Amino acid sequence: MCATDLSYEIRVSEPEILKSKLSARRPKPQYAVAGPSPSTPTKKSSKARITDHTPTSRAIFHKANTIFRVDLATREAFPDDALTHAQTLASWRQACEEMGDAFEPWKERDGSVIKSIVGQRTSQLRGELVGRARAQVANIYELKPDVNLPEKVKELVEMLTKDGKAFTYGDPIRSTGLFANSIIPRLIADQWLSGAASKAEGLIYHEAFNPVPAPLIALVASAVFCALKDFDTGSRCDADKNPFAGGSVYEDNYRIQLTRLEKWRAESPAFFEFFRKQLYEKALKISGKKKEAEVVIEETPIDYAAEAALAGFALPEA
């Protein structure tokens, strides 16, 4: 797979439809594929599921899901319907390319099926990140509702969130330290760099994360904003009762952060690039991973008997 320029423009509205071309950390493997036809019958179901598909299709879907999640994090976390359709299809095609020449016939497939399965990752990724932020905001911002009076907690949360940005500063009270709050690299490390190297999206597609792209910084910040709103009344509410956890409020704050980052890059580009590189180094250090660590991807085994049967071919007995 050829190397690709991962630069982009921050687009606050109507983002350009970009085909994902994220460089993997290793040469693409060559898989053996059974069956002459790229057409893979699926079971009928009220909801599209990966488990309803053949082993070959499932292997492609799993890789396409990862590629699409990386694209969401690093380019546009709140895609509209048209962009979702375009990006899920691009992710599927890239997955086929990365899995080897034998998967070339699988590249052309019903886009609605791909979108219905891969497109589910939009809300999944955003929800995961808010969940991780919820686990950290109380300690990072010293809310401690079990110690402080509800009025004090409410006052602190209001100060942190009223302008949609104070919580992102290293010093929220003085509004100094642009996007330097320690929760930002911590969440990047937890979400994209931690766990097994073969599954950490930020290591598999490291070129998309280093330096940290502005849309990813904005996504992390907006997830923190939603998590802080759990304490809006002075005591922590259940996640499912937080009206800020999804919908337009989450996206609105994401756009606010993108606008701030765009302004920073336009007015001080050298400092902005330094910050993005430094942020990646901080997150990597927190994760305990090494920058040049070799990432070994486990290949998904192919059920050749199932594939052959679906293609109408009877395998000879061993």
C-alpha cells in the first residue's frame, strides 16, 4: 500500500468527503481466499450484524470497523449521512486492499450493507470516550461530591463549562495552558494507545495519530465536557440521565473546540505543530508503549469449507 499524505484542513462545517488511506505499521498480509465469487449471501435480520456473514466477510468487516473508527477519531467524529456512507465504503475498500490481492474481488459490495454495519461505530466510539472521561473527571478536576457540598461542586462545574472551554486549560481558573489539561493525554492513551499492541488503533495506524490531529483533540475535549455535565446539579447523575452525553450538545462543543484549534493553527502554526507532537509523546508515555514498537496483527482464520459451500463448490475429502 502506498504512503499517503495525512494532512488535512480542519473543516468546522460540511467536511470534505475524504477517502481514508491510513498507512499500516506493517506490509499488508496476503490471505488465501476460498470461493470464486465476491458475492456473500447473508441471513435476513431486522438489524445487520457481522455474525450473519461468512468468515471472509467478517474478517473484512472487522478490519473496516477499525479503519472507520480511526477515520472518525482523526478526521470527523460527527459525520452526516452522506459522509458516513462514503467513509464506510472507503473503509471497506481499504480493508480489502490491506488484506491482500486475493481480496480484490470483495472491494465492490452493496454500500447499504456496509454502512449499516460499519456505520454503527460512530455512536460507539463517542460513547466509549465519554465513558472513559466519566471515570476520570472527578479526580482530575477535584469535584469530590462525597467530600464537598453540592453547591461547591455545582459552582466548580459551572466555572469549568460555562464558556465551553475553561476545562481544557492546564489552569482552568487563569485560562492558561492551551488544551494542556492532563486529562487530554490520559484519555488519548486510554482510548487509542493502551492494551495489546495488535489491537490499539493508535499503534496500528500510528501515522494518523502522530502528531495528534486537531479533530481528535476536539473529540476528547468534547467528551470531557459531557462527562463534567454529569455533575451539573452538584451531585453526580447516572450516565443515562445526562442529557449532554449525546446529540447536538456533544457535537456543538466538538465544533467549538475545532474552531479554537483552527484559530490557534492560523495564528501560531509553529507552536500548534509543536503542541500536537508533544501531546502524542505525553500520551505515548502514559500508555507505557514505545514509539517504534513492532505491532503484530493476528490474522483471522478463513473457514474454507463454509466459503466453498456458499460458492457452490464441494471441497474434496481430505
